[in-house]
Amino acid sequence: MFEKVLVANRGEISVRVIRALREMGIPSVAIYSDADRKSLHVLLADEAVNVGPPAAAESYLNVARILDAAKRTGAKAIHPGYGFLSENAAFTKAVADAGLQFIGPGPASITAMGDKAEAKERVAAAGVPVVPGSLGAVTDAEAARIAGEIGYPVLLKAAAGGGGKGMRAVHKAADLAAALRLTRGEADSSFGSDAMLVEKFVPSPRHVEAQILADRHGRTVFVGERECSVQRRHQKVIEEAPSPSLGDARRAEFGEVAVKAAESVGYENAGTVEFLLSPDGSYYFLEMNTRLQVEHPVTEETTGIDLVKEQIAIAAGRPLSLPARIVPRGHSIECRIYAEDPSKGFMPSVGRISYLRQPAGPGIRNDSGVYEGFQVPIYYDPLLAKLITRGATRAEAIARMKAALVEYRVEGPTTNIPFLRWILSRDEFLEAKVDTRWLERVQGEFRHVGIGAGKREDVAVIAAAIHAHRSAAAASQQPTENGHGMAPWVRVGRGRRFGGAR
Ligand code: MV4
């Protein structure tokens, strides 16, 4: 096993990896930017090395500084987490050239899956269902012919795009030429390539993704799927496992297809195969994420498999010691706790966390990257923590999540906790009748009521009680018990506020 591992990331995912390393008896090295000197991952790692100024381009993406940190500390492998350098083929090559082990797939898999056209060709050749349309990149003339064959609406997708960037729906043939010109132009300036795919537009799809693990000895296993349809602007908000939209028979088939997709590029380590699930029940390969995903905990909670420990063991050359068929047990849900203000267009909200109370109890897991007193930096993703619950049933997992979100208090930065509670109260969510556009369709109905579990009635009741108390105090010329002109049961201070989450 590795003598020491460097974690080339920050925040909650670094903390997650450092914990796995400690459990495995492997010393950890954190890296940090000037803005992260006091970050939790730095406090928890065995060693920490500064890799530069706050801007990620100069620190968390600074390959030379990161490799130098590994050399200086004697780390033998690098775990990239997600984001930053995790899907950068050039970085994995540089890691190997430095005589270190990258904990993730090889550069060839990253490159193949990083190009939508190549990925689609490779997986289609292996028998994986792909959206009808072009396989490789097309000329304008080919796009017109294919669109005519499959029928409108079609979707133009930049081959080098990802995460929803470089896409445009076209509803009729007359609009195609102009749409191609616009989308190619945008793709060229964003990704340096104007290569374009044309596909049948799938309306109201769900996003369901398959977790796989593949070892160096030719074994690939399906470790269950995740439903990730609750998103806004291609940013996932709530994920769960298993997907409420797959039955046991479809799940097994889905798993076989995902394994084929991974094998088509000789994949090694943990990876995620994304599918679009059409309301008619058909599903299509979308892309493969060649990294550990943010939402990996819901898979861990329903399978009992520690994906990070598996990643490290695979990178050390160990054969997988998992059964061929992994049957999920119970249900798990994840809510992403973001430092953002839903009432201000979800603008990031940073600052010092002046008070923090994190939930706990049966079936509750809190993968957090912060602590009370921590100054949330403005430079990075505003994800503070992931709250994950597990239950025997979906209903139990949801009930635990609702209860845990009531306990969760973050003062200082504004968070999306009230918004998460609102989503969990919606009938469409409870009935699992959501698609990838659902949240953006309904989010305008969300109104944050600051106190009292988000219910206006509660606020009115509290206001009336305070008023009655003040009137009584004024009449008797007595100061109120707490000296703030409030009802005696309304105390001022940390975590004592009446009512639900703020
Ligand atoms: C699609 C689609 C409908 N039809 N492809 C968006 C991100 C990129 N990975 C693929 N995406 C989509 N591709 C066809 N042929 C709808 C989406 C899509 C989407 C997919 C997954 C999760 C969220 C989404 C939100 C909007 C659109």
C-alpha cells in the first residue's frame, strides 16, 4: 500500500479522502492556497503544503507546485477529488512522469470520455444505447440530413462541451443553419473546438447515473445507480439512491450497460456513467465522468461500500473483492448545503461562520468541509457540506432529511437550507415525479420565511404572542425577563432561536 498520499483538492472532499486514508493507516498530505490556511482539510491532514495564492489557477490547478509538494513530503500517490485536476489527462500524465500513482483512471480513458463524439462512438460500438443522431462530429450538410431523418426537435451539442454548455435545441429545419452558426461560434470560443453533434431532443428526461468500479485485473462491477434529476443550471441539488424510476429488472440491465460503457475505453478505478432516462422508459448514454462524484455517499450508504477506500486499493493494484451482483439496501438521499442566497438569485454568500450546529442521529451523515469560526472564502465553489440520510425506505430517508435540516443551523453566510426544506415538502418530490427541468420550473414559488419552519402561520402565531407579552409587560411596568422586550421563551443567542431552520 502507498506510504503516503497527497490530496490535491480542498473542502469537504479533501476531508472525505483524508478520513479514508487515516482509516487505512496511510499518512495524508493536504495542499492549500493562501485563502485556505485555516481550512478543515488542512487541520485534519497529517501534513499540509501551501501551493500558492487564492486563485485556483495559481494553486489548486498549479501542477508544478502540486508535484513539488508531493516530492518534498514523500507522497507516493495523488488523489484528485472532484473538480480541479481530477479529469485532466495532462495532469495524470505529469503525475506518472514524476513517478507517482494517480488515484483514478489512465489518461487514455479521460481523453476518450472527455470528447462527446469519441465517447458516443466508443460506447455505441460496444452496444450501449445512445441518443439517435450523429455518432461523430458533423458538417452542416450532415447535420441537416441527420436532423431530417430523426425529425425535429433536435439538440446541437459541442463535442468538447460538458455540463450543459455548448448546447442548443432546434425546433424546425428553417432554424438549423443559424443555430449551427451560433453554437459553433460559442463552442469555438469556449472550448477551442467547433465540433458539433446533432441528436434527437429528449423532452423531460431524468438524469440517472451508474457508479462503477474497475480494477487493473480486468474486472468491472456496477455499484448501483443514483437519481440526480433535482438540479438547477446543471448543478445538482438533491441526489438519491436507488433511483425511484428503475425497478429491479431494469436496474440489472442498466448495470450491464454501464459496465459495457466503462469497458469500451478500458476504464480503471471509480467512474460514473450518465444516462438520460426518457419518460417512455428508454435510456441513453450521455457521458462518463472519470472521477469520484460529489454524490458518491448515497451509493456508499445503500451498498456499504467505501468508494474512496476502493479507489485507493485499485490504484495500489489490488483486485476488487466485491460480489458480482451488488444489491442496494434501503434508501439514501443527499442534500447539498450551499452558501448561497436563494432570494438573491442563488448568489454565493460568503463570510465567517459565526455559529454552526450540525445535525446527527441515526441514519444521518454530514460530510462537511467547515467548522464554527471558519471564514468561507470567496474564491471557490460555495458547497459547505453534504447532508446524507439513510432509511429502510425512501419515506424514512426523506423524514430523516427533513428532521436533520431542522437541526442544521449556519449563521454568517446565508445558506440554501430553507430552500432544501421547501423542495422536500413538495408533492412532486415526495412522489418522485421530477425531471431535470422540474426545479427550475417551480423554484420561483419558493419564499423564504425566516422563522418558524417556513410556515407563515407559525410566524403570525409567534408575532401575536410577542405582542401580547409586550403589552402585558408595558401594562405592569415590568421589564421583560430577557430584557429584550420579547416573550420569555424567545431567547437571544446561539442556536436558541425559536422555530425551524433559518
Ligand atoms: C440532452 C437532453 C435532451 N436530449 N440530450 C445536459 C448536460 C449534458 N450532459 C447533456 N444534457 C442534456 N442532454 C438530448 N438528446 C437534455 C439534457 C439536459 C440535462 C441532462 C442531464 C441533467 C440535467 C439536464 C438539464 C437540462 C438538459
